[in-house]
Amino acid sequence: MLRHTVTMYKSGIIILRVVVLMLFKLRLFFCFLFVGVAYCSDGMTPTILYSKESPNSLIEVIQVPGSDVLDVCENKDYNTKHSSILPGNPTHLSQYETFATAGFCFSKNLKNILLLGVGGGEFLGYMNNYFLNTYVDAVDINPAMFEIIEKFRKIDTSRARFICEDAFKHIEKVRDSYDLIYFDVYPPKPLTAEKYKGFFENVKEHLNEGGVFVWNAYIPEITRAAVEDMFKNFKNVMAANTNDGANIVFICYQGPAKTKQDLEEAANDMQTQYNFRYALPDLLKETMLISPEENETWIMKFPVLS
């Protein structure tokens, strides 16, 4: 009788464990189902419009349901946008690139442009739309970016030359001089200060007098030594912090110092002439002239890395 009772007790425990396990699995199933429904209802499941393995990463162009904007993403990381495209509207820019356009205030003569890191072509499309007499050299190490520009953007390629090359190597051997050089490149890891050695000196050498250098610096992946080297080569620097705090856009001027009043007058004149989508006077209010005494404060915003 005792053995029978023990056997029944053990069987009951086994059944109870099985039931608990089934309930737990059922709970997980409904949790995943609910999360999946919420994920889709939030419009987060993307449609992939373009996908290609490039030398450095998987590049995709996606569209989230309910959005007209196409996002260029890398390695299935759909939360981090490399760049974005609004079909039929070449003046659509990401936030940090709107600040980059504040560099137009420094130069009234924008004829020859060098883009180091063309990405999905946002800055290229913007300049191509407003400056009809410019010629752009667009450099990117990733050939997929040029395919994306040709497929999803309407660009007058007669005024642009696509160059598939490492930006750091390109600036070492280029012979031309430019009125504006825009730098938006994140080198492959591991990041080292050595990668930037001599880079800003080369940039300065290939800027025309009165030219401007614009650098979109992504704080977590830019070495402090690189920012310090930029300040050594450029005495006239402005900066804008993006709202997310992840990027600082540096605008470096090759020429005599300009006052805030000089820049405000230039911004108003250019805005009247071109009617930019992102008004230069408004952008200028969000940028800061950096005095030599303030250089160290900005340098310290970046990590040491290696």
C-alpha cells in the first residue's frame, strides 16, 4: 500500500512538472506572438528593396511600412541608418547633414567639391540640386553605394565623378584643389590614431583659399588624437552638436577669420539666392565658433581609443 502511494506521488509530481513545463512554453509562445504583433503594428518590419554583400559589409535599402523614406542600413542593423532617401526629393537630408550645409556660409564660390564618403548620396543630391555649376568628386570604398545612388536617386552624373577607393588613400594622391571637402567616413575597426596621421594636413593642402572643410565626426568611433590634429591644422573652426548627441559636425575654414556677423550676412544672402530647404540662418544659430582656448574642451568629448 505504501509503495503504491509513493508511486502515485511520484507520478503526480512528474505530471505536475510536465503541465508546468507546457504552461511555461505556452506562455512563451503567446509572449513571442504578442511581441511579433506589436513589432509589426509599430511598422518595424521592413521591406528590403536592395541587398548586396560589399567588401566590408552587407548593404541593404529598406522601407518601413507607413514611411515614404528609404533607409540604407548595414549588416541587418535596422535601428542604425547609414543614410536615407526620399524618392523624388533630392533635398531630403539626415539631421547631421543639415548642419553640414552650414559650411556653405563660408564660401561664395563653390565650384569644385570633394566628398570623402558619399554614402547613400544625401549630400551629393542636395548639392547637385542647388549648385548647378559645381563639379563633384564622390569617393566611397563601397561600390554598393554608387549602385544605390544610380538606382534610387536622380543625379546629374555629368557633374559628378564616382571614385571607388579608400578616402584616406585618395586624399594622399589627389592633385586637384577644392572649394569644399566633406568628410563622412568611419574606418573599419580596429580604430587607430595612425589611420588619421597626415590626413588633415592633406585636406588642408587640397583646399583652395577661402575653401571649407566639413567633418561629420561620430563621437564613439573617432579618436581624440584625430580631433586634436584637426585643430592643429585649422585655426578657424565652428561646430554643431546633433540632437542625439552622437555626432559633432566640425566646419573648418581655410582663410582669414570670420566673425559671427560675417557668417550671418553670408547665410542670409545665400538663403535668398538659393532658397535652401534647410535655412542657413537657422542652422547657423545652432553652430558655435570655437576659440583656441576652447579647443581642449571639444577634444575631450572624444574617446582616447588606441
